[in-house]
Amino acid sequence: MRFDSAARFAAVALMWGSSYFWIKIVFGGLNSAQFSFFRILVGAVAMLGILALGRQRLPRGAGVWARLVLIAFLANALPVLLVELVDDAVGADADMVSVFNASVPLCVVLLCLAARRADRVPARVAAGLVVGFAGVLVLYAPWGAEWLSAGAAVNAAAAVAYAWSMLLMEKLMGAEEGGGRAMTPLVLATTQAVIGVGWAGINMPNGGFDSTPHFSASIIGALLVLGILNTGLVYMCFAWLIREEGAAKASGVLYAVPVVLTLGMVLLEDYVLGTREILGMAVIVAGLILTRLPQRTAPAGRTRSADRATSAAKSPAAVR
């Protein structure tokens, strides 16, 4: 694993895994609708400023914006909408919700298989994701959860939607000759923040005006961290991972999130780890190592032969 890729992976895992602690601070003065709006607004303003400094521009064309809106809808708006439509989704078991959140990498693999694009998921990566998910099951042990419930169905649908959004991100950042738009991670992250302001604004009447927001120094600081880092720069790092490694391998970072969260609870909340939790985190780490081991390079002659065979087998209908 290259250092820059490892650094981006670590940044995403650390920031997303520690979000819980920053959100707790923000909820001391804002409700959930207010938090969503101000967080994404801070992120959008910051990313637009970085985009201007980098002398890059927002994309043009209705087609590309339609795809960007679809990504934002799948990753942000749809899960919120489903929770609002299903009464018992909010009361779903927390461990079950965590398991569904961690099932996103497996959903990416299944969507690739459904689209007959198994070549995009190396066997080693798929095996590592399965091992990592087994570790999540051991960590949370959600055996007593109501799996046959509306809440479970909502969380399953949200996991599939998020996985689909990652594949769409991968496509947008792909080469133009392959049907992509060669979009940079900075532009993609900025557009998602801008669109997110719209989604959050639409959701504001759903409780956002029920109370007056209270801003203290700690709340403003937490909002800046969550908006600029979590919503902006770290999301850009996540998009960067998807562009360089593919959606399946990059999605493995979602397994590192519960590990960081659990260790953070030990350090900041005096949480006591049990044997099962230690074993679960160890299995997760083993799965992540498996997914991120350097890939073996085939001999030059063999690679050229394989390339010729692949080119001959492709038909125009197979190219999107």
C-alpha cells in the first residue's frame, strides 16, 4: 500500500470513526435537522473556497448534474426519507443499525456481481470484506435484534443505496473513454456538499424550526470540524480512494469506523472492552489487511497475452 493511499485511508477512518464524539457536542445546542443543515453548509462553503484556490470549476451540463444529484439522493436524502416514512426505523436496535452500516462493502460486491462486473472485485478483496464483516458481527453480536421488521428493511435499503452511490462515484471519476467524466475528487466532494445544502434545507421544516439553535464556542468548533473535515476534506479523501482503488476496496474503510469508535469510547468514555469485542476488532483488522495487501504483478509476457485475449473477447455491447 502506498503511503498516500494509506494516509487517506487513515484520515477517513479516524474522522468518520470519531464523528460520534463531535456530534454529541453539537447536539448540546442544535437538534438533528439544524445540525444537518449547518454542518453541510459549513462544508459547502469550505469546499467552494478550496475549489476556487485550486482553480477548478464546478461541472457543467444537465446530464452530469443529474448523476451528481442521484448520488446525493442515494447517499444522503433517501436514508433520511425512509426513516421518516417508517415509524419504527428510528427505534431500531443500535447494534443492528451498525451491522447494516458495515454491510455496505458487501452490498458493493453484490451490485458488481448483479451487473456482471465481477472483474472489478478481486477475489482477495472480496474475501477480506467477508472476513471484515464477520468481525463486525462478532463486535456487535446483534443476535437478539428484530431482523424481520420495517426498521431492518429501511436500514438494508439504505445500505444498498449507499453502495450504489459509491459505484456511481467510481463511474463519474473514471476515464472518459470508458464512459466516465474524469471528475476529480475535489470537484465531486464539492458538488456533493453543495447539493447536500439543498437536501438539508428541504428537511429543515421537519423539526428544524421547533427550537432556537444555541451556538457556543465548543458547538461552533465541533461544527467546523464536522463540516470542513468530515463533510468536505475527508469525503474528498474517500472519493480519492474510490478513484484509485475502486469502490469495493475503498469501501473497506467502513469496517475501520467501528474499530475507531470503540477505541474512542475506551479512551474518552471509560468504556470497558470485553473479550468478544477485542476478538471482533482483531477479525476486522485481519479482513482489512487482507483487502489491502499489495497485489501480485504478473510477468510482462503473460500480461500482454492476457490483454490481447481480453480485447478480443470484448464486444461493443459490453462497453458502457
